[in-house]
Amino acid sequence: MNSPVATLPPSAPAWRAHGTRLWADYSAAAALVAVVLFAAFTSPQFATPQNLLNIVRQVSVIGIVALGMTLVIIVGGIDLSVGAVLALSGGAALWTLGLTEQPWLGVAAGLATGLLAGAVNGLLVTWGRLPSFIATLGMLAAARSLILYIADGGSVSNANEAYGDIANSQWLGLATPIWLFGFTAVALHLVMAHSVFGRYVYAVGSNERASRLSALPVAGVKFAVYTLCGGLAALGAVLESSRLNSISSANSGLAYELDAIAAVIIGGTRMSGGRGKVIGTVIGVLILGILNNALNLMNVSPYLQGMVKGLIIVLAVLVQKKD
């Protein structure tokens, strides 16, 4: 007589799958709530409206950079050059502004520089068939070297009032960088969720070989994603150079690529590509900004804040591996 075989109830796999989906969709939001509660509990100054607005304004530049990084990671790549491209684009904007005294030409020069750098990255990855790590590492070195040469190791500056108003003005009580960050996030969310291009990005990131066999324009999609990432780094450069009226050739954009990657990973985007959401990156950026603010209010040494950020990144990747 055969002994009965223990089996799980038919509903168990469905419940497990449903729980996994819920965790994947809402773990970043749950982490944001936890961080906000922690910050509010440890410092009474945290929850003031002015402090909250300052946090969002401070993370706007890195947030815009991280949005471009989101698309690159979803498509299965990485861009290590965004910080150096930001510095080079900001320097190009201020240098052009000094020659022409026309703010719109400075903005155009900065954006064009970032788009060109992103396009070169895209060509190296697609036409040159280089790993994205190598291609963008080369661009990091080249862009940083160029801005150091242009600025002779110092800073590029220009105190044009109209150009300074780009980042230092307000509309409806919110700083312009906050509006630009929000608009960029909404636009990219709509593109990724409701356009053919967005579906192509997810498909290429999930399985590039299958995408090629399905006649998807894989090279075109990857080229567009890297170009857009460079353009968004340049938009961040315009905001940063406008707010400070200068760009430091050595320090501007330094380690921004690490902050951007951290925000993307914390937001739930999978490092191997094919999965991720723009809203998750926005949440990741806010988590990092709130943590930095809370640690500053608690008088934690800035030398230790990097360790906290590193632990959070590792924890986020470990959580992803459980999915």
C-alpha cells in the first residue's frame, strides 16, 4: 500500500507568488515610510515643512541623474561616466555663457555636451561592442580630463544673473529644480509604462538575444538610452552650475554615479536588467536624501555616512536576490 504524499494546498503557490509581487512592488515604499518615521523620531527638526522642501531640492540634481541611470540599468548596462559628464557639461555651459552672455546658449551648450557624451557611450556599447562598464569608465576618464584641462585644474565660473535664476527661482512656492525633477520623473514614467520604446527597453534588458531574434532594434534602443542618460546628466549640470555660478573641475559631479546607482538599486531596479520602475528610483533618491539629512541632524560624522549608504545598497541587492 502506497503511503500518502504530502502536498501543499493548491492555493499556496498562488499566495506565494502574490506575496512576492507585493514585496517587489511596495518594498521601496515601505522602506521610505520606515526611514521617514526613523528620522522624525530621532530629530524634531526633521518634519518641518522647510526641512522637507530642502531635502527634495537638494536631491533634485542627483535625482535627475538617477532617472537616466534607471533606463541604462533596466536595459542591462551601467553608466559610470555621469558624474564626469555632469562636470564637463556644466563647464561647457558656463564657458559658452562667458563668451556669449546669452543664458540660452549656455544651456544649449551644456545639454549638447551631455547628449554627445551619452551618444559616444551608446556607440561604444552598440557599434564597438564594448562592455558598458569599460565604455563608460573610459568616458569618465576622458570627460574629467577635459574639464580639468579647460579649467586648468580650477573652476569655471560666471555670475550671470539670468542664468543663476534657472536654479534659484521658485514657482508656486517650490524651487525650479524640484519642478524639473518631478516633470522629468513623470515624463519618463509615462514613456516606460505606456510607450513602445519603454516596452523595447524592458525586452532588451530581459533577454537581449531573444529581442534580436524578434527583430527588435536592440542597438537603437541601447543607443537612445545611453544618449538620454548623458542628456539628463547635462540637465543636472545646468541646475548645479546655475545654483553655484561655478563648476569645480575636480569636485563637481564626483561620485554622483555611485549615488545614482544606489538610488536605482534601492528603488528596486534589478542590476541584471529587465525590471525596474521610475517611481522606485524617485523613492530611492528620497530615501538617500532623508538618510543624509537625518544623519546630519544627529551630528553623525560625514565620514561614516558613506558606510551607512553602502550597507543599504548591499541590503537592497540581497533583498532582490530573494525575489
